[in-house]
Amino acid sequence: MSQQQQQQVVGDNNNNNGSRTDSNIPVSEVYWSLVERADKKFSKIRDLPYYERNRYDTYFYKVFKVYTQLWKFQQENRQKLIEAGLKRWEIGEIASRIAQLYYGQYMRTSDAGYLSESYIFYEAILSREYFKEGLFQDLNLANKQLRFFARFLMVCLVLNRREMVHQLVNQLKLLVDECRRTFQETDFKEWKLVVQEIIRFLKADSAFMNIRPLRYSLVLDPHPDSLLHVVTRRNLRLRDAILTSYHHNEVKFSELTLDTFRMLQCLEWEPSGSFYQSNSIKYGQNGGPGPSRINYTHDITDPTLPPNSRKAVLYRPSITHLLAVLGMICEELPADGVLLIYLSASGRVGQTISSPVAGTSITTADNVVRNLYSDTASTSPFSSPSNCPNPSSRRCKGDCLYFGARGNGGLNSVYPTDLVPFTRRPLFIVIDSDVSEAFKASVGSEKGEPAAILLSPSCSTPLTAVESSRHQSGSLFTLFLTTPLQAFCLLIGLSGSDIEMDTYNKAEALLSSSLNDWGSALATSDTLDPVWAQILGDPFLRRLLVRFLFCRAVLTLFGPSFGKKECHPDCIPSLPASLQPTATASQTVILQMANIFGATKKFFFSEGTVLPEYKHSDVEMTSHFSVMNPAEIQANVALKFFWFRVHGPNQSKNRPINWIPKFQSGFQSISTGSTCTSTIHPHFPLSSTETEIRQKKNECYADIESGLWGQQCKSSMTAKENCALRCLSPICYQLIYESDPLEEGEKDHSRSQEYKYCMYK
């Protein structure tokens, strides 16, 4: 509902209230008449689907109008109504209904203003304690308070008010425990499971909580006006999105799974816009926030922000339901719009023998907030047990995604061909599944609009050692698309409590700069497919695409998944070769990222991949060099590392050089006491003072970053392998002896450039 409509509602309410108070009808009768009208209209709107947009604006306008009128009436006649028997919890009930209306309208429109209004009403209920009086004498009232906590928790999660989330969780836990002691324990057994569900959700999502918002920030992300313009036939914008996820025992709260929760935020603007400030929150081992200053930007909204794209979040949809939503949204999609489809599910499960499901108790909380408008007196917020498949059953991968219970044939299965009819409109498809490869089959069958498709790895087995299992922390692929640095850290085995903020901020700055560079490289590429070019002007889709590039590069170079194509993500159409994982630009970024966290050993890089920050002038050896022959070295090996000091903003202490893969007789380096000893070749000894060494390093291959000594250099391996720079800098590789070193005056044009910078001259 627009601001103009809301103003009209207020005006109508003022007129209506004035006419009623002038009449002879008792105030209490007027009030209960308004309550009855409001209840009837509320019951009509509560079951309307979130994904149908303008069609239900009129319904929302009418029910909002009567509840606004009711709220104002009780405010103006509060004392008379209390004297007539009005209870405080009844006032809280009105406020709760209005908050539910606002949240429902947010889910239909993605307008963050509605979400903020919902928060305001819920916060008022909490601070004024409308449901507290007589709480432990009335079972119905106790359940109202519990439902209020659950609904408010949902709003706070989506709005990213984490301090309030932890406060509410603590209050909910205490209330459930007290209710179980006061009333029959069985009446609140399921509410105990609700507490377990939200705690599990927060534990999975709190490793790096609030370090950076998932939403698009005008302060932290590239400003849309600064993005390079792509020359293309048309420029499309993200207008709608369908988000759905289903996995056995996946982390969720009510109908919001962890993966859809992350994607939902990733596709919205950070409401504070240009006013955003970091909240500087410190986190303990349990993920809870520690003492910090208050972030007042929570309450500041940037009015210049464009509207959010509308999103339909579907929970365990049947295929008919999913197709109906797809058809409706495609029908209403603007001419310049793109529909994003996010499908996260496992491959189809074959015939199995049923057995008790271990995760049943976790998933029985499905209905606690499912019906946001239901306030029945039942003591249990649940209606049905879990129908998740048995995780111990044997699975057979198929060619479809599995979104529900077994035994329903294809009602819960989504096949690649199911999406083909909707390719008459531009689609941006994200498939996160172990059968994602199956969706390549639809390529070439489009009905007019080739889709842009991002496909997750089909195998995640090598990643289990770092807690990448879906039920613990959600999908790793989705995590890369929504919080790439967090995904990188979890991949290498780090959590928020393991990382110093200075280190994390350094990595964040590097990643942001690198992704911006990749985005610019895509925009200026002559080989970029038109399917990608037409969506590159949208900041949200552009951000997803460059994060995909980062994910693909990381998983391709990561040791456990190295050389295993099934463990690498893919995309359709293909992207420019200059940004492939094996490209120097990609490998250099991953090497820098790994180096910041001391995890370079976890990745495999091509020969010639170097750290740009390790320039020759930056490296100062901490000891002198002398000559030892290979036999002496083998007999006196004490340490396999050089120790060096790097000066600059990124390094501040001595670190070992661990780039020497193994000892060979040709090149050895050891440390004996305070002396670092090196030999290159018996015929070419190096014995220099530190000053001479630094001078030679500056002269030797001074422009190594130009790429002349990298993968592109194919014709001068002799010069490359005999360069004495290898024994002085971590950017060099193990020396391999050659009997044909370059000599001064040699007329070998293919090696002239390398000879110019070689220390043998």
C-alpha cells in the first residue's frame, strides 16, 4: 500500500472516529463492533498467498484501514474501555495483528518499509508487556505470548536485528521453561523444539554474524552509478525472484530455511543506504554479541534507494504450485525485467526402506509461524510430523530436484524441462544441487530467451572435513554467492572466533577490490556472451556473477577438490577465458587470499603464480649468504625454510617461506643458528653482502609483474630455470639445473628479454 493510501486511511479513520464518538452508542459497543469487523477482514486476508502482488492490494488496504481505525479508537477511549473490562492483552492483540499485516505485506512486495513498521509494533508490544499480566494463570494467554515471541523473532531475523534476536531467544527460552513448570509439561513440549530450532539456526549463521550485511550496501558494495556501462542490445534489471530450498534436516526457522534466508537478504538493498555504518560488534565463542556501541543506523532509511525486487519464498512447494507461481510472475514481469529462480534441493531419491527419522523433532516446528495470522487456543503450534527421507537410505541420483515427501510420484520433483516453457522471458537460474549437471540438458531448448544459469558442484565430498555439510551451515555454494569471504574462511577451516578483525578486514578489502576488477573485466570483454552482457548492468546480478567467479576459482584450486570437475561449479553460457580459474588473474587473487590467512598450502597454483605484494625491494634477508656444496647441505640440514621480513602495510612479522617443495642437490637452503645458508650451483656460487644482495634483487627481473616470466613464457625455459632470483625471493620456484645457462653476448633472441634481467650476466 502506498504512502498516499496510508494517508487516506488515516483521514478516513479520523472521520469515522469523529462520527461514532458523537453518537449515543456506548464506547464499548463501538469498540467490539470494530473488533468483529477487523476479525472478519483479517480472516479473509490471512490465507492469501504472499506471491500474488497487486491483486490483493485492495484487500490489504481494507483490512489495514479497519485495524488502523480500531487502534486509534482504543487509544482515544482507553480509560473508558478499561473501565468497561478491556484487558491489556486485548490491546496487544490489536498491535500484533497490525504487525502481522505489515510483515505479510513486506513478504508480498519486498518493501523494507513494511518490515520496519512491523518491527515497531512488535517492539512496542515487548516494551509495554501487553501479554504479561496473568500470563501464568491463563494457558491461552501464555500461548499468545509465545506466538508473539516467535513472530517477532522472524521479523528481527529478516531485518537483521541480531541484538534483539538474542534477547528474544533468551526470553522465549525462559518463558517456555516457566510454562512447563507451571502448566502441564506436555502442553509445551513442541515449544521446546521451537527454541531448539532457533538456537540451531543462530548457531549455523553466527560464525561471522553482522561483520558485513548480506544486503547490497551503497557504502560497502560498488555504487550502481559507478559500474562500467556494457554495450549491449538491451539492459535488463532484476524485478522478481523465486526462492525455494528443501533438504533433509536442513537448518531453518519456521518456513525460512538458512539458504533462502541468505538469498532473500542478498537480493535487497541495505535500508540505511549511504548512511550505513559498521556496528563494530564483538562476538564470543557461542556466537552471541558482546559489549559494543549502539548502531543507530538501524533506524535510518535512505529515501534515495530504488525499490527492492519482489520475491516469492516457497517452502516445500509441489511442482504444480511452483509452476503456477512461475507462470503468474512471468505474466506480470516488466519488459526490462529478469526473473531470478533459485532452486536448492537434493537429487531424486530412489526406493528405500523406511526407518525412524532422526531429524523429526527438529522439523516439527514448521507451523509455529507458518500461519502468521492464526491465533487459535491450541496449546500446540504444530500439526504434523516431519516427512523427510531417511538420511541413511541408499540414494540414486536422478535428473530432477526433490522438494518433498516420497510416494507422490512427480508431484514434488522439478525436472529441467519444467523450466523450459518459461524461457520466453529472461531468466537468471541458480541451481544448488547434487544433480545440477542435469540442467545443462535444457540448453538449446529455450523458447526465445537463453537463460543465464549458475550451477553448483554436483559433489561436495572433499569438503566435509571443514564442516561443509549442508545440515550444519547450509549450502557452501549458496554461502559463496551471499557471503563469499565467510565461505572461504569456512572452507579452509576458520570461524569468526579464529580470525583477528584486522586480518578479516584486510581480506575483505582485497576481495572487494578483486571482485570489482573482475566485474570491470567482464564489462569490457569482447568475448562476453550477450546473455551475460544484458544483465551485467544490474548490481545484484552482477554481484552474484563475480561471486560465482570467485567460488569457481577457489573450489578449482582448493586441494581436496583440485582436478575433480564434479566438485567445481559451472555456468551457462561460458564466461570469458581471461577469468577462468586457471587464468593468472584468478589464481593471483586466490593466492593473495590464502596468504592472508596462512592457507597457501591448501591450494594448488600454476608455476609462475606469484604474490604481487612480494616485490624484490620489499624482501630483506635477515642473515647473510655463504656457499655450501650439496653434500654439506644434506649433512647439515637444520631447517627447510628461509626467514624473511616483508615491509609494508600487509606484513609485520617474520614468516617462514614454505614455497620450497623439496630438497634437491641443485638448490638447498638451510638455517644454522643465525645464518641462512644457500647454494645455487657449484659453478655459480653466490657470496654477497646484504647490500649487494638487495641491489642485485632490484636489478634482477625488476618487472616480474609484467607477466614476462609467467605462464605466457613458453620459449625460454632455460633462462627461467637458471635465474638466481629463485634463491632470494619466495616468488621463485625450485632451481632445476641446466647445462646451458645464458652467457653474456649470447645471441638467442627468444631468450633476450629473460637474459636482460638474469643475474648470470
